[in-house]
Amino acid sequence: MLNTTYVVFYKNLVIGFYTLSVDSLPRKNLPKDYKKKFKDKNVGYKLYPALKLGRLGVHESYDNKGLGTFLLKKVFKIGIALSKCVGLRFITIDAYMSSYEFYEKNYCEHAFSEEKVKNKLKEYKILTSQNKKRADDMTIPMFYDLYRTVEFR
């Protein structure tokens, strides 16, 4: 009861999966505009309710065919459905650095300052050229605001 993994099969081949669990997003990890927005509405939570996307993967033969985006949107829909039953505002993601651009393209934001993100990306480039395994393990905390989905329905 720590997480649940959903698996996508096509012709007896696992072509994708994602894992979900409950999480929280610390206020300190939110960008300044969010902190101000919540403060202006008198919301003083130190931790905001979130759904954790633990892992999302796509079989290499299905890369760049839209399956990853489809699965991510499915996670967003699950988050919206849950938010109708319990307080839930964010999807949190510990994105591998190699997937950072994918999440950014899908409207996920990093939970770091711009400077820290630049430093992390620089470190990732250096490690990629030196030690592939260590670079592959690097993650960056990101989040998606479910309110964005509700706004654009």
C-alpha cells in the first residue's frame, strides 16, 4: 500500500507504465508567484497535498510516438478525479534529468530556483560526458498544478 503501478500492454509487450503514490509539496519548493498567490488567499499550508508520479516509462520502440504524453495526461486526469474527493492540488515528479525537457514541454515546473536548475543541468552535462551511470541517476523535483487543467477544461 505504498504505491500502485499501472502497466500498458500491446500484443503481450509492456509498452509503458507509471507508478503513483501520495505525496506533499513543501511550500518552500514553490516558485515565488505561487507563494504570493496562496498568501494573498490566506492559505498558510507548509505542505500542499499532492499525488506523486514515481516513475513513468515507455518502451524504447514507442519513444516519441506520444505514448509518454498520453500516460502523463492520464495521471493528470486521475489527479483531477481524486481532487473531487480529497484535497489535492499538485502532481509531484522526481524527473530524471534525461526526461526534464519532456516534463517541461508538458507544463510541469521545476521546484528549484532558475539558478539551481541551470547548475543542475550543467552538472548533468558534465557527468554525462564523464560517468553515464551517475548522470542517469540524477533527478530534479518538478510539479504540475492541477488547477491548470481545471482552468482549461
